[in-house]
Amino acid sequence: METKKMVMIPGPTPVVKSIQNEMGREMQAFGDPRFVADYKKLIADLGTLLNCSGATFPLAGTGTLAMEMAIANTTRRGDRVLIVSHGFFGDRFIEICERKGLEVDVLRAEWGKIIPVREIEEKLKSGRYAALTVSHVDTATGVCAPIAEIGAMVQRVSPETVYIVDGVAATAGEFEDVDGMGIDILFTGSQKAFGVCPGMFVLWASRKALARREALGMIPEYYVDFAKWLPIMENPGKYFATPAVNLVWAMAEATRIILEEGYRARAARHLKNARAMQKALSACGFTVLADEAHRAVTLSNLVYPEGLDDVTFRNTLYDEGITVAGGLAAYAGRMFRLGHMGNIDINDEVATLGVIERALRRCGVAVEPGKAVGIYMAEMAN
Ligand SMILES: *Cc1c(COP(=O)(O)O)cnc(C)c1O
């Protein structure tokens, strides 16, 4: 019998049945009062969840479109931006900004490490920066940035700079608080720690970000213009561009699940589970790429032990029942990336570790049966 295939990549993540059911609902017109009420409630709930007193935009598109929306609404051609990059997704902002004709300064960390806040502070003090971008968790490296500390520093040394946080692999797994952390723009994608199908992003904008948008006057971008969407977010019965009806429902169910668990409790669960997973996997010979002090809780980037072949190992994992992601750039062929975020539970993780043990043995790495699972279970019992 063929094994079940679990999708343990850093997004899309497994989608629970109650969310799948929302995706499968009968269509409604976007002007149907029932849908308008659902959309309105989602916008309000997401604003509350992330403590954002500005505006919340849950729209059709992926995380990358949200990156473009963040830059489009806060900068004009010729402005200077500071990009703090902890990996591949941090780097993605470079091209987005360059295409818009912005002056780009980049602080790029060695993979697995962070740029110290002190260094960001010095750079910010050296010039006038319209915006600063940081990925909370960079999916390519599994590094988690100290976003609250950076936010406090920006407010202190460069309050005119708009602080943009990429939460695509973090929001709803790592704890975030837009107003409380001094974040001006935060965005995420439906397919990561919200545990919904791909296709929707949510962007939160602080009052300061909204004021910046107003100060810009007309901007060249159309679909992602805050000014086009603000009236719709106020009254979702109006039309600008068709909302992703079923994704609105799916995100509403995901948000209900998060609120029911409690965001703090959900982040604590991610932390506990991640550390247990990372301990178990380290005992099997893998090395977690990210420094221990800056390790994400939503995924692990695991460097192979000597002699383990990437393609053979990942194909064996697939055959045994899980899909994982490969390494990127310099780490292609040298590591795999394991997502453990969203609505997965202890049983999914035990199964995942069991698959990894079996695949290791099939690939000739001697691992006692139950070793990773045993360590994980012991950690979880604490
Ligand atoms: C996945 C991801 C993105 C890109 O999101 P898409 O939905 O694939 O466009 C951006 N940033 C981070 C940190 C991500 O993990």
C-alpha cells in the first residue's frame, strides 16, 4: 500500500479538514450580504490578532505580491531603502526595490547568522532611509530576526523610516504585534503558518505607513495601491477587484482556530515543538543551519551529515511519506528544509520523525529505530 504523503515543506503546509471545507463551499456573489459580513469580520479579526490600529488588507495574491505592495505604498523613485537580508527572501526585496528605481543599501548576513541590531542602527544613522525591510524568518536559512528589538531601535534613531517586516514564514507561528513592536508594515501568506491553501496574502499597515502613502500622492502601481483598497476594507460590499471568496472563508476559519488556541499559546506551542524536533534531528547527525540564539520555530534547515546524498534522501523521504524542500543557493544539495508550522500537531511530528529515521536507514545511515522519536517524545513530556 502506498504511504500517505504529508507536505512538510515551509509552505504550503497541511490544511486541516475544517479549512478544506471552507474551500469547498458553494460560491456566493462578492456582494452577497452573507459574504460581505464574513469578509468584514475577517478584516477586523486579523487586525485584532496582530494588534494593528492602522489597516488590514487580506487580498488575493501571494507573499511576493505583498512585498511589492509594501514597497509601492511607502517609497517613491529615488528614495533610499535599507534591506537587511538573512537569506534568499531578504534578497528578493533588492530586485523589487531596484526595479522601482530606489537607491538600495543591503546588509547581508552570512547564512545562518543575523545582522546585529547595532549594525542596522549604525547604517540607519548614516543616511535618510525611507524604508527598512527585514524578514522575520527567512525560509532559506531558518534564521529568526529580533524584530521587536529592531522596531524599538527604529523608533528611537530613525522614526521617519517605515519599518517593513516580511512575516510570510513567521506570522501565526512566531509571536508578532504590529503596534507593540513598532512595525509599520507586516505581511504574510495564507499557505504558511495560517495553514490555508496558497493564494491569499494579508498585509497590515500602521497609521504611520498609511500617512506615508497619503504623502506620496499618486503612485504608479494600481492593484496594490492602498488608496484603491482602503474603501473596500471599510465596506467590502463595494467592488475594486474580485475578492478570493473561498480563500476569505478559509482564512476566516484559520483565524478562528488561531484565536481559539490564543496567539501566545500558539507561539509557545511552536517553540516547544520546534526545539524538540531540532534536538531529535541533531541527534540523528543533522546540523541546524541557524545559530542557536536565532533559530526559527516554524521550520528547520538541516545540513546533511557527511556522505548523505540530497536527492536520494529526499526521494526516499517522499517514498516513505513526507515531502520536504531542498536547500537554496549555496546550500542546494547540502541540506533539506523541514516545515513544522501551522495546524500540525504532535502526532504529525512523530510520524515525520519516524519517516526520517526510516529514510536514513534506507540511505545507509545507522540510526537506532525510535531514536529521534524517543528524544522528541521525552522533550514533549517535559
Ligand atoms: C514563502 C516566502 C515568501 C514568498 O511568498 P510567496 O507566497 O511564495 O510569494 C516571502 N518571504 C518569505 C520569508 C517566505 O517564506
